[in-house]
Amino acid sequence: MQLKRIITGVMLGTAMLLPTACQEVQTSKRSTFKGQYFAARGALESGEYTRASRSYKALLAKSGPLSTRLRLEYAHSLLRENKFKAAAQEARIISETEIGDARIAALAVRGTAEHEIARTAMARGSRDETTRNTLKSAARALDEVIKQGKSFDPLGSMAERRRIIGQELAQL
């Protein structure tokens, strides 16, 4: 009888502490770099672009050898958040310092962001040299992406954007 009370007490105590223990594990996972990265990535993938951008920005300071990858994902989240100037700036850092796939991916983000910057300017009636130069820069970035073939533009969306940029340049 006494043993039964002890076992019941232990089981009740464990049951009461279990939710607290789970919360502590969850919190400690989020406090690690890996946990913070997955939280940022999850926010990006679920459409919470402001949260993703904030998380990636915080991670960049301590990213070490992962800085290129994190900066690219940060640039992508900024692009999705419609912060085109910031996205272009972050992508430019990668496209001017890296080689290979990271550079090409950054050029895709950069070209898209610069095109959106120019489109915003044109929608406001701006048809000046700055707008023209922004479109030209977007075109050059996307030309580099398109040269890589289907692996970087499997659906042709970059090629289509590049075609539109050509039309917009002809109208300026």
C-alpha cells in the first residue's frame, strides 16, 4: 500500500512537470544558433517575411562560415517582404564577392529586386537615368542567371522577367 502511494506520487509529480520540461527544451533549442536558423527558415517558408528578415539579420552577426548562405536567405526574405532596396543591397554583397551557385542565386535575387525598384519608380512617373540604370543592372544580373541554363531558371520565370525588362527599357 505504501509503495503504491509513492509510485502514484512520483507519477503525478512527473506528469505535472512534463509540460514545463518540454517548454524548457523548446526554449533552449531556439536559443541555439541552429534553433534560431530553423525558426528563421520556418518563418520564411510560412510567409512570415518580417519575422524571417528580423531573425536572419540577428543571425548574420554570428554566422561565421555560414554568412553567405544566411545573407542570401536574408536577401530573399527582404525581397518577399517587398523591401527591394535592402534585398538588392544584400544580394549585391554576395554577387560581388562570391563565385559559383551562391553568386548566381544572389544575382537572381538582385535582378528581381532591382527590377521591382525600377517598376516602382516608373509607376510613380519616373523615367530618368537612375531608373534606366536600375533596369540595365537588373537585366545584366538576370542575363548571368539565364546563361546558367535550366538549373537556375527551370520554369523560365527569370527569362520572362528579363524579356519584360527589355520591353521597359525600349519604352524609356
